[in-house]
Amino acid sequence: MSTERVVLVTGGNRGIGRAIAERFVAAGYRTAVTARSGEGPEGTLTVRADVTDAASLDAAFSEVERELGAVEIVVANAGITKDTLLLRMTEDDFDSVVATNLGGTFRVVKRASKGMLRAKWGRVILISSVVGLYGSAGQINYSSSKAALVGFARSLTRELGGRGITANVVAPGFIETDMTAELPEETQAEYKRTIPAGRFGAADDVAGAVVWLASDDAAYVSGAVIPVDGGLGMGH
Ligand SMILES: NC(=O)c1ccc[n+]([C@@H]2O[C@H](COP(=O)([O-])OP(=O)(O)OC[C@H]3O[C@@H](n4cnc5c(N)ncnc54)[C@H](OP(=O)(O)O)[C@@H]3O)[C@@H](O)[C@H]2O)c1
């Protein structure tokens, strides 16, 4: 039964990752989250990991394997922003965002793929962003790292699609979390005017799409980009 499957969500201590973990728990999955700080929601196993550090991830996966079994569904959610205009963007602003959002996804998925290949079953779900394909002034580093996840999922689909493994991207729009709370009020109001739904989304809206992609109903969906953005990015 799919509801007994083991899922690992990176960055599950807060924001979208936490909402995703809550949904998986509610649906009966054996759910683990990685956290650098804090804890995942009730009913999850919290393991420490920094996605920029392959050794810490390896240890976290081993702990999940010991406690819950091999990871069958992985949600690469951990991500950061360091927004500024191109001319002000430092090498570190660029490199650290790419190392977390893209490099982190690479490390997490590479480690997860071992168990999935053995099981001949797996679900890889990458949390991108509407700005990956839509673009966003002040987010050259972030939008590049998020656009890259589309190529990642599609290449993975071509590599492992014949082994019972799917790889998909979820592209949230503006979702109410710590990440968007940091935006100045006038920027938030400006964004709301451009979103057909007229409001920011909730973390749980994203979680619904993720849990569906993990389900048996989505077995024949791979290499897709699922927007959860109130219509902001349609056509992109
Ligand atoms: N909020 C939005 O509107 C929005 C829109 C589109 C896409 N997204 C994407 O959705 C994902 C979650 O965003 P959010 O809004 O929930 O952000 P958030 O509230 O800022 O949470 C980010 C999560 O990522 C973790 N994280 C960051 N760097 C990490 C690292 N090096 N190693 C391990 N964990 C790390 C954080 O852990 P700590 O607590 O330890 O820092 C935290 O759990 C991100 O990939 C983001 O780009 C968000």
C-alpha cells in the first residue's frame, strides 16, 4: 500500500517543507524530515542534515533507513534566497544559492536514488519556483537555480524512467512563509496585483500537489512541471 511508503522531505522544520511533511503524516506515510535546526511536525522522524554537505546527508539517509526503511519518495525542498540586482550580486551570493538549491538537490537525489534503484520504485519531487521560468529582477541566482531543476527532473526521467522511478517539479508561486514575509509590503502588494487568484498561496496548497505526485495516481506522470501559483506563471 502506498500509504506505508517511506518519504523524506528536506527542510521539513518550517514553511512549505513542514506543510508537506504534515500532509504525508496525515496520509499515513512513514515520514522523515531533515532539519538543520528545530524539529519536523508531530509524527515525523527528524534527522539532522545540511544539503550542502554530502556526508551529513549520507548519515541522515542511513538513520532514516535504520529507523523507517529505505527512502522511496524524496522531496528536495530545502532552499534559500539571497536577492539583489546583478551588479550588486557577489560571487558568494550566487554560489551559495546555487550550492543549496541546485547542488543540494543533486546530493539528495543521488543518495536517494540508490535505494530507489534497488526497489525498482521511486518518486523524486523537486520544489522549484514560478520565477524559474518566469524570471524575477533581483533573483538571477535563485531563478537560475530553480530553472535548472526542470532540466534535472527531465534528465532524471530519461535516465531512470524505465526503472519505476518518476521525477517531477512543483513550481510554487508566492506562498505565505518566512521567505515571502521578508519581502517589503509594497512588493507583496505589487505581486498580489499580478496573481490572477489575487492572493498568495498557503504552504498546504503546495503540499497537496506533492502528495498527489507521490501517489499511485501519478505513476505515469514524469518530467512534468506542476505550477501551484494562482495562475501567475501560466504559459511559462
Ligand atoms: N515561499 C515561497 O513563496 C516559495 C515560492 C516558490 C518556491 N519556494 C521554494 O520552496 C522551498 C521552501 O521554501 P519556504 O518558503 O518554506 O522557505 P523557508 O520557510 O525559508 O524554509 C526553508 C527551509 O529550507 C531549509 N534549508 C535552507 N538551507 C538549507 C541547507 N543548506 N541544508 C538544509 N536545509 C536547508 C531551512 O532550514 P533552516 O530552518 O535550518 O534554515 C528551512 O527548513 C524552497 O526551495 C523555496 O525556494 C518558496
